[in-house]
Amino acid sequence: MAEATVQTKGSCAGSALAKEGKYLTFALAHEEYGLEILKVREIIGYIEVTAVPQTPHYVKGVINLRGQVIPVIDLRSKFGIQTAEVTDETCIIVVEITQAGRKFNTGIIVDRVQEVLDIAGEDIEEAPQFGPSVNTDFILGMGKVGQSVKILLDINKVLSSEVLQNLAPSAETTPTPKAPVGGKKQGAAAKDAALKDSAAKDSTARDSATRDSATKEQS
């Protein structure tokens, strides 16, 4: 019995260690979530989404991102949260997911992007169990950051759907940035810098558009 207990603890510790790393955090309503940063391709401001008939309610439609058509998911609808109006902080996070051995890009609409956090394995706990009627398989873990808790998502399971596979072209047909030599942590650091640069450029573009609009109104 004691040996089994030790093995169980060791297994849990190993699982938590495997999940440590950098996470891009974002907000939906009053909750905060996190995505493994290596799954994130880029962050863009909200743009026009073309609706596709006869798709599930949470599929917002598709966008043309530099010549690549990718599906876009309203994460509020996917999680059963009441939809909200688009604001200046609304973003689309483009993630790379793997379904049935095939990789492709998908956009997820979030209320706002927050920051990139480096969460240690010891600060990640298993998802709580609420009984057989509640599925929590899509939760990678619960990240403890100070006094708050971030819900860390397994984005492959969140977006598991044949509909998305049919809408999205393979990500392997488009070039993706290669991680620098040095392993997972350096790759995550490079992605962190790239995402911050992407967010900064998007913010600058929005500020410029706001100033131009104000100038036109004054004239």
C-alpha cells in the first residue's frame, strides 16, 4: 500500500513537471485562462469574420489571414458563457492544434490577452473532478499564480471537432517559424518575444487609427 502511494505521488509530480513552462494568459468574462505558448502562432486584433452556414453555434466563421483561410471559434460560446460585444481589447489568438494526426491553425476569440507567465510544475495542480456528468478532460491543470488561479487549457481537446478539420487547411502547407536551437525553453522565450512584438504592433495600429479618426472629426 505504501509503495503504491509513493508511486502515485511520483506519477503526479512527473505529470506536473511535464506541464510547467510559459503560458499565454487571457480573460473570458471574469475568469482567467492559459494556453501553452508553444501552441500559439500569433495574436491579432478582432477582424471581420465570414460566417459559414450549418456550422455549430460556437464556430464564428473563417478569416483570411495573409492568404490562409482559418476557422474562428467564439470561446465564450464554446464554454457556454454569454456572448459579449466586441471591444478594443477583443483579440483573436491563432493557435496550432493537432487532430487525427493533422496540424492546422485555428483562431479563438477572447475578451482580452493579459500576459505571458512562467508557471512552475509545483504550482500546477490536476483539474478538479465534478463527477461523471462534468467533463474536465480539456483542462490541462490549474495554475496557481499568487492568490489567483489560471485555468490551463489543453487546446487540442478544447477544439476537438471534425467541423474544424473540414474548414481548415493543413498548417503544414504554410511555413511556420522554427524554434531556435536550445530546446523548449529557448523556443518558448523566442515565442514570448514574438507575441509581445505582435501585440505591441497591433496596439500601435489601433492607436494610430484612433488618432486618424479624431483628426478627421476635428477637421
